[in-house]
Amino acid sequence: PSAHLQTYAQRAEKHANPAAKALLETIERKSSNLCVSVDVTKKADFLRIIDIVGPYVCLVKTHVDIIEDFDSSLIDRLKELSAKHDFLIFEDRKFADIGNTVALQYSSGVHKIASWSHITNAHPVPGPGIVTGLASVGTPLGRGLLLLAEMSTKGNLATGTYTADAVRMARAHRDFVIGFIAMHRMDGIGAQAGEAVEDEDFLILTPGVGLDVKGDSMGQQYRTPREVVLESGCDVIIVGRGIYGKGSDAEVREQAERYRREGWVAYEGRVSP
Ligand code: 5FU
């Protein structure tokens, strides 16, 4: 059967990339396909929210460049929380430059992303050199890359042949590119006639997930976990303001539990209808 009709555990066995395998195993172990995006600007808030949602997530997504009081101790604490609560880390860096530059941005600077982030992502717009550049840093460390094949926002340009070309770029780098940021499954998209792609299993991580509102004032569009996981076949739901934007710690915990449950019920409905 198509990969998304198999269990996360079955799929984990077939992945060679260490980050993809670890993510699938974590999802299975914690019964959670929830990734929380912690888009806050203060170190203390960032760590507090992660400590609250940690038990309910497989993955924590970061934008470390928005943290005003960033320093290397933040990364030490983040790694401690990752071990304490058993989740992986995804820096949503959206690299978009030439291979040589992204290799430096990934390994160096203030953030040294490759040294702590299991997964990161890149726009395919510069062409395959962006993957080669990031792989030169990430592959020796056992990291995984997602390509942005689609986006969640109104009017975005990642559609049609652009999306198909992103999938083809990923197929040429199967050891390092573990999947996509996308709104639905990419199975067979962009394949040449006779190209054997039936067994491919790219992970689909999907932002733009919310249960209470349809969007924001800047083009974000939300779908429910059911629409994303059951109807569109995506693997991980990414939720930001729907969880961390809810006020009290108790409410944040409650929303994390709620999205974990909704995401998991949708997955169960998919693999055993
Ligand atoms: F690639 C994308 C995309 O297409 N849409 C997104 O929303 C990434 N995102 C990220 O997911 C965005 O940068 C936020 O960090 C997060 C969504 O946050 P929200 O608060 O759930 O809207």
C-alpha cells in the first residue's frame, strides 16, 4: 500500500536517514504527530512553553532568529528539554541562497543550526545546489532536510510545476531530503514515465493547522487536523498560535493535548478506517 496507509512504525523501519527514522519512531512511541511551533521572542517564554507542550509533541519547531536574548545557553536548555520530553527539533530556517552560502549559514554564525537541529528546511528556488550545500554539512551529522514544495498562505507561488520540480529535486537526493513542507501528499508528482516511485515515502509536514479560526490578517490559512492528516494524507501537523497563543500555562497544555488527540484520531482513521 501507499506509504501513508502504513503505520508510522512500519515506515520507520524503511527509512535510512537517521532524522526521518527517529521522527517516525518518536511519533509512534508518543502517539503524537503534533509539532508545536514556538514563535515567541523571549528566551524564558520559549523554554517555558516547550516544557509545557513537550509531553504531547514529536517535534518542536523553532525560529531562533526571532529570539531577542538568544545565547548558546538557550540551545543547551533546548537540548535538555528534548531529552527530558523525548522530542526532535526542527529549525524552520527556510534557507534560500546558493550552496556555498547556505552551508555557512547552516554550520556557522550565531546560531550554528546544524549542531542542534535534527531537521531543517529550504526553498528549492536556487536549484539543486542548495541541497548539495546543506548536505555537505548535515549528512555527516545525520540531519534531514525538508524542501518547501507548497506553502499554507494565500497567493503563494509554490504551485504546479514549481511543486513538481521540488519533488524531482528531492528524489535526486533521497539520503538527505526526507520530505516536504506541503499541504498534501506528493506521491508520484513529477515522476517521468516508467520511473519507479511507488515505494517512495517522503514525510509531509504541514503548517496552517487550527481548530478555532480560518486564518489571520496576513494571509495565513488554517485547516483542521482531520483535513490535513485524514483527507490530505499529511504526516505531521504544525501548530503555532493555536497552542502557544492561548494565555495561561494550563490553557496551553490543554490545547497541546487537544491537537495531539485530534491529530492522532485522524491518523488512526487513515491507517485503519
Ligand atoms: F512553510 C510554512 C508555511 O507555508 N506556513 C507556515 O505557517 C511555514 N509556516 C510556519 O508555521 C510559520 O513560519 C509559523 O512558524 C508556523 C505557523 O504558525 P501559526 O501560528 O500556526 O500560524
